[in-house]
Amino acid sequence: MDGIVVMDKPAGLTSHDVVRKVKKILGAGKAGHTGTLDPMATGVLPVCVGEATKLAPFLSAENKTYLATMLLGVETDTQDTEGKIIEKS
């Protein structure tokens, strides 16, 4: 199969995990994503399969838009949402 599969990556999986699952489901020889999302992030992850992997560098070069939700005044020991809260202001 050759093409681009647009995945909605859930939190908790790495981009590589998603690509591995797509490859397994489709029985694809080669596949790759067009840009890494953090394991904690959710969102669109285009996965190029087969001959479409040649398009990945062109898709990666395009501008991307991110939407974030932040909580101000809280510090964790890991500087992310996974850590233990160590200070509130």
C-alpha cells in the first residue's frame, strides 16, 4: 500500500508507536511520520506508507500550527504535566 494515513495520536503513545501500529495493521514494508509529537501530546500525525515515504521531507517542511493549554503558577519536578507539583503561586 502506498499513501498517507492521517492519524489522531492519543496521549501516552510515541509517534514511533503509532507508525509501528500502522505498519502492522496495513502490512506495510516501510512507513514514517512527518514530525514527532511528544508522548503526552495528542493531535494529527500524518503517516506516510510505502512509496509515499518519499513525500515526508516535503510535508515536514510545511508550517505547522499548535494549540496548547497551560496552567500558570504551578511548577512540577519534571517541568511537565507528568511530574509532582513542587510549588504553587
